[in-house]
Amino acid sequence: HEPQPGAPSHDVRPPVPLRKVDPKYIAAAAAEKVEGTVRLFAVIRKDGHVESVALLKHLDDRLDRSAQEALAQWIFQPALLDGSPMDVDAVFEIPFRLAPKLDN
């Protein structure tokens, strides 16, 4: 939103991922050729850890769970407000795509 005229401006920095964990592509889901995107909500805490992971867009129960477990392990440089770490809400899209088959 737009700041009010005369209101002090704030220096806001978004969180930066320091460690990402890739979700496991569950073999049974891959064999069934399940592809798509899982959308997740999470809170990135001021200590850089991820909490309160929740499913926003379902793909497949097995892949949903894999994406949630992976995101919970991510570590961030926290968001900053005027140089102080702060909690932020975030939405993540985790894609699951099968490698294309190569013709021989």
C-alpha cells in the first residue's frame, strides 16, 4: 500500500533463502505420471526458520506431504524492517515435473 503523506518511510527487506530442501518425488506418484504444482502458505520467523506450513493448493496427497516436509526444513535470512528481523507470511509454489522421455 501507499504510505501516508508525511509518514516516515520504512526500510523493508524480504527474506532470502539460505538453505532449500527439495521435496522427494514419490516413486508411486512418478509412476502414475502425477505432475503439477503444490501451493503452500508458511510463516518465516524472525530467526529464519519456517513454521505453520499449510496447504493452499492440493496436487496429490503424497506430493503435498513431501512439499510440506521439505519447506519446513528451509532456512532464511529473515525479513528486515528498519534493520530488525521480523516474521512474515509467505506463499510458495513447489513444482513437480517429470523429466521428458528421450526417444532412442
